Amino acid sequence: MDAALSVSFVGGSASSEDSRLASASADESAVTAASSREAYSRFWAAFLRTDSASSAASGSVTTRVPALLPDRGRAEWEAAGRILLKGYRDVGYFPTRLPVACAVCLVHGEEALTTDMLVKSFLRFTGAAEREILCAALEERTYEIDGLLDVLHGMHVRTLPDGGNVEDVIVRIAHAQLIQAPMYALVRMGSTAQTGLRQLLPTPAAVTALYDT
């Protein structure tokens, strides 16, 4: 139960309390013993901070995907799952910096994902400049095609599909970056959190509602 969680700060500053909760030596019991929303909030802010993945370095990115790091193995991800469950069960805290698509996949499985979840999650995962171009394309507003292609090239997409269906492209990128990339982390966290969270959040809509508050 007390697997060490490596949640080191990379750059930036942190208070001494944040450093205690997020240091490489902090273990599961150090977080769960605090039993407060603030403690869980600080833990997840550290856990999903600069050592997690995002599609841009911009401060406008509002969500982070769990990153697979050499010092995070099965025990660390399963401990993170227990912290996730205990935080929500005991004090009602859920880390909404985790993309909603990741959260739904973790709690209800990949089959519960919808196109809308993936698109909205991905737009929050991008920086402001990329988001503006993608939204313009999705809403069929005026945009520079070269700007769109630059954004897609940066995401390893070389051409638009026949007919220029931008939504299809974004859904594929979103699935690759938000679901496929962190799948091991989601599976291991889910192994310790899924059963309990499904009882507390019995439908995908219950999970997405956490992001509306």
C-alpha cells in the first residue's frame, strides 16, 4: 500500500509543503494520511505537472496526460490509482487536469469514449494558438490552411484525409495521444481504482459532470 511515488518538480518553484508531498521519497501514506482536499489537490498538481505529457509547452494547456517514466512502474501507477479512489471517496476530490477522455477510459473503459469526448479533451490538451486554429477548422470559420497543416505536421499528421474532414483527423490524434500513449498508466491505475470509482461514478456522464463544476 505504501509504494513510493516519484513526482519530482522539473523547473518552476514549489512551496516546502508541495515539495514534501511531491518529492521522490513521498509515499502513498503521506498523501492519504492528510485526508484533505488541499492535500489531494497538491499531490495531483505535482503528479500531472511538468513531468506529464502535453502537446504544447504553453501555460495555456489546461490538462496533462500521465507520462510513462523510468521511475514509474506498476507499483507506482497502482498506488496512484488508490490515491485517486481514496481522494474522491473520502473528500470528493477528482483531478480534472486529467483529460476527461482519460478519466472516462480509466473508470468505464475505452468503449465508453465518444467522438465528442475525444475532441473536447484534445482541444484542452493543446496550446492556445493551436486550439484557435483547430476550433476555426472544426467550426468551418475562416482559417489559414497552411496554419492548420503546420499544426497537424507538429502532431505527426502529414496530410488531411479526402474531403478535408478535420474532425476525423483530430479524433485519431486525440486517441493516439490521450488514450494509446498513457494506456499502461490508465490500466494500472484502473486496476486499483476502477471498481470503487464505478460505484461512485456509475455512468460516463457522471464522470464528465465532474468537469462541468
